[in-house]
Amino acid sequence: MSEKNSRIPGFYKLNAYERLSKLKEFADLTDEELKIMESMSGIDIDDASNMIENAIGGISIPVGIATNFIINENEYLVPLATEEPSVIAACSNAAG
């Protein structure tokens, strides 16, 4: 098994379903866990993708993934809920 790396080139270019697939792979999620995440969304995933960067679902506001985080030498993908454009991109860029 290869080392996990939160630097995912082009993550922001992927559609929401491709992002979920990358998240599933990174976090070793089961199909059932992924379905739970998809079903909990209170917003259409395509609408969420039009509102924020790196959308993977939503709560009452869209939820996206900030990439490039290394904390105590561990790689992380950080979920962020925001309706403000560019917040997730700024976090990902700052972390990288």
C-alpha cells in the first residue's frame, strides 16, 4: 500500500463524483460509508459544485475538501462547510 498524500493535483478540476471517489480512496471508506455521505447532503451535489470549490456534498451549506494539509507529519483532507467562494482554494493553497 502506498503512502497517503493529501496533495491531489487537479482535485478542483474533478466533478463532485470524481472527488468523492478520491476521498473514498484516501480515507479507505467503504461503499456503504460513501452512500451515507451522499445521502446526508441537504443540497444537490451539482448545485454545491457550482457554489464552492472541491464540493463533495452538503449540509445546510455546501461541504468541500481542503487538500495539502500535513499535520504532525500526517496527511489530511479537511472538510470545510462554507458558502463563501474561494475559501477552500485559499486554505488548500496556504497549506501547500
